[in-house]
Amino acid sequence: MLLHIVARGKIARSPEAELVDRYMSRIAWDTKLTELPETGGRIPPHKQPLRTVALDEKGRDLTSEKLAGILGDWRDGGIREARFLIGAADGHSEQQRDEADLLLAFGSATWPHLLARAMLAEQLYRATSILAGHPYHRAG
């Protein structure tokens, strides 16, 4: 299953970009990162069937194990792409929220978009490590 992060804004060269690259390169599954301008731009075509996850302050605060379970269920159910949407400064539209299969939050704090991108990449690496039985993740 393809893990595809679609993010508004350019990350450029930064410590956050290095973290994103580090974790994305460690994921054993297919990965893709698409950057869109702050407004407009076209989200690329997707593989079917698809599941969409919108990072949103109103989303569910999942443990790493729960996120891994969801991804594993989707993969095992034949889903070909899980697309993770990181919106612009104003977040997602109501339509995007309604159309998402999952709204995901990283706690109740507000995070800078570049840091949220790095946190998402790390959680995707952690989730795939959990599913592979790799010792990277140690449940508490």
C-alpha cells in the first residue's frame, strides 16, 4: 500500500525536511510526498481503492498501535493508497473533512505545519515498524 503525504506549502531545506526525508526513507512500504501551493494546485491522481486521512485539530488522537492497526486493516483489505492531507494555515474545508475516511490529530496542541509533516512521517514509520514486528516501537 502506498503511503502518500499531500501537504500544502513548500518545506524547502530545513531541519524538518531532514526529519521527513529520514523517516520516509526508512519506511519499507511505498511512499510519496506531494507538496502543493498554499492555495490551488491539483492533487495528483490516486490508486484505487483509496483511503484519505486528514490531519485536523478536530480529529482522533490515536495511539501508534491504533494507527498501525488501521493501516494494517486497510492494507489487508486491499486498499492500494492511504493519502494523508496536511492543509494550509486555515486547515481543511468542511467538505474535505466530510470526505475524509479518518480525521487524525496529534493531541490537542496546535503544531506548525512543517513539524506536523515530520511527526506524521515518524508515525508512519512507527506504524509500519509495529506491523513488521520491528523493535523500533516499544509499547508502554
